[in-house]
Amino acid sequence: MKLFSLCMDSQTLTSLSLDAAEAKLNAENALEEFKSKMKILFPNFMLSAKIKNIMSGESLVIDFANISDKDQAPHGILHNVSGFFTIIMDVNYSGKMSKPIETFQMEMIRGGVSRRVQSYGVKQFRKISGNSPSECLSKLFKWFEKNAEALRSLPVSVY
């Protein structure tokens, strides 16, 4: 069996990646589909998903909570909810870092799946990578799908 490695120069890699406008359009279209699927999967849960302009460029930000209204949160503070997650992904860069993104990555920056939350059956969230925002959102939806029953059974506060 012959082993080989594929080497690409930076110009070839750049042409394979989405430019900023394509990435944003891809993210916007995939985000609408993601939100509609999530509303079917979790009709009574809070979901905010939008593209925000942050200092380094535009980022896709998803907030999810296992409550339907902020008033249901312990002490009215959303961060006290056991199933509160914020997931973020850079869509494009601006300024000094203005270049196409070659691999899109989603990370959970707020909330997180603690050991107490895991004890209810919610699987650990790992960084999600993909060649486009739509691929990442598709993988994220699969994670929510796998954890749907556990997230529904999660009490508002486990602390």
C-alpha cells in the first residue's frame, strides 16, 4: 500500500475556503434552517440564534436554555439555569485578520455541560469543526438531537 501526503500552498487553500460574503450567506441560510428545526425539537425552550458583529468580525451566536421565559430562571438570572448554553462560531474576520476562514469551529463559551448536568444524561459538548457554517450547524443540531430527551428531563436548576 502506498502512502502519500497532500500538500497545498496557501493560495490553493484560500481558493477552497469560503470568502467573507459567501460564509455570511451560508451562515444566514443555515441559521434559519437550524432555528426552525430547533423549534420543532424544543418548542418550549428558549433559543436565540443570530449573527453579531464583534470586534474581530462577524460571529454566529446561539443562546439556548431549558426554559421558555427568562422569568422562569432562578432569581430571574438566565445564567442560573442548568441548561443554559452559549455557542459561538466566527463567520468572518475583519481588520488586520481579514482573511477567509479555512475551518469553521463552534465552541461553547458560556454554560457548559457540568458533571451535574451530565448525571441527567446530557453528553459532553466537544468543539465542532466543519468546512462551512452550514456543516457546523448540522453537526450541532445532531448533538441537540442526541441529547433531546436528557435536556427535556433536566430540571431548571441542579445546584
